[in-house]
Amino acid sequence: MLIDTHAHLDYPDYDPDRAEVIARATDAGVTEIISIGTRIDSSTRAVELAENFPNIWATVGIHPGEADSAPDDAVERLRALAQSRRVVAIGEIGLDYHHLPENPADVAALKQRQARLFLEQLDLAIELGLNAVIHQRDSWDDTLAILRGYTGRVRGVFHCFGGTLEQAREVLALGHLVSFTGIVTFKNARQVQATAQNVDAAGFMVETDCPYLAPTPDRGKRCEPAHTRRVAEQIAQLRGVSVDIIGARTTQTAREFFKFDRA
């Protein structure tokens, strides 16, 4: 049994064969999938999918890369969407400094908008009794600084984790989790592999971030939830245990983190 804890099933990449993609996941032992919201429309579609497929759950949130286009009433609209009992977390939310403007004043303004939206969505998670799916890219110090202010009030999972073992342990020490994607199968991903090999067994989950980051040997192709199994198999090999052990452990962690019991 495996749970793909981070998929973008609402994306148009799956419009031609979405039902078949979901069926292939089940055949691969991926019994549940969490479809992640990144904007208001994406979150709406994620909820609709979760309400139509019994093995799909949803999160609602606005990705930091969408901070400029987020409507003024974004939080109110997310709150309304989260009334669905198929919503199991707020996300993905966070900070992303990978593509910044050249003008320093514009950089400061963008970071301020992202931080404000991040804080507002963390507050919403607390209000609703949900945890958060965290997007962090080139923003490590600022992301942790914000989350430290929420210690003990909300937990997050750092999805698509690519950091060092020391960084993972820093995340876990604050009460949060990390999650690994198909990157862990890439030949040049030694840092991620070392982290996946040695991080505490109760501190991580598995995901695909599909349609991105298809694992080897399908790197560069469309990824789908069935590939969660390859992620788990690679981590099992790194840790010297069976894939069934990884499946059972990460499924338990996911069930403790996401609010499946709202249903």
C-alpha cells in the first residue's frame, strides 16, 4: 500500500486519460492520491476530483509563484473550498525565490507578497485544523523563519525535498516532515539519496509531483501516480529494507499527517 502525497491530477496533461492514470496507480499498489491545489481554479478542480473518485483527496492553496495573480479574496475562497471533507491539507504554499526580478525594489515587493500570502494561508490552516504542504525553493532561511513562528500550531511537509540530511533533521526537529519524489532515482542525485537513506523512518513520505519529475528510466516523460512505487522501491533499496516496509511506514505517516478523518 502506497499513498502519492503530492500529485497535480487536475493539470491538462491528464485530460486525455485521467481515469486510466488513476486505474494504473491502483494496479501499482498506490491506493490513494492527494491532488494538490496551486491556485483557486486548480484547488477547485482538485476538490472536484476528490469528490468524484473515492481514492483521491485534495488540498487547496495558492503556490508562491502565483502570488502576483492571486485574487484579493483568495483566502476567503480557499476557506469555502476547504469545507469539503475531501480536503486534507492547505497547500501548496510557501516561498519561491528561484525566478526573481532584476530590480531590487521589485524583488523586495515580490518577497513581501509571497510572505503575506504564506502567512495568511498558514493562519487558515490553523483555523481549519489542517496541516500544510510547503513549497520551498531557494528560500530556505526565510521559509524556516516563518515556520518557527508557527511551531506547535501547524505542521508542514516540505514536498519534493532536495536538501541535505542536516536540513531534513532541522525540519523534523521543528515538527515538520519531508517528502521525496522521483529525483531520488536520478543517478546524479547523491545528496537526496543520502538524505532518503538516513533520515528518520517516521520523518518522510513519498510523492510524485506529477506530471513532473518522472523517475528513471522514464525521466523527461510525463510522470503519473503509479510511479510512486518506483520512488518507494529506490528508497527501500537505499535503506536496505523491503518496499512493503517503506509502503507501510510512509502510509502510516501520511495518515497521521493528512486529515483523512474529516470524512
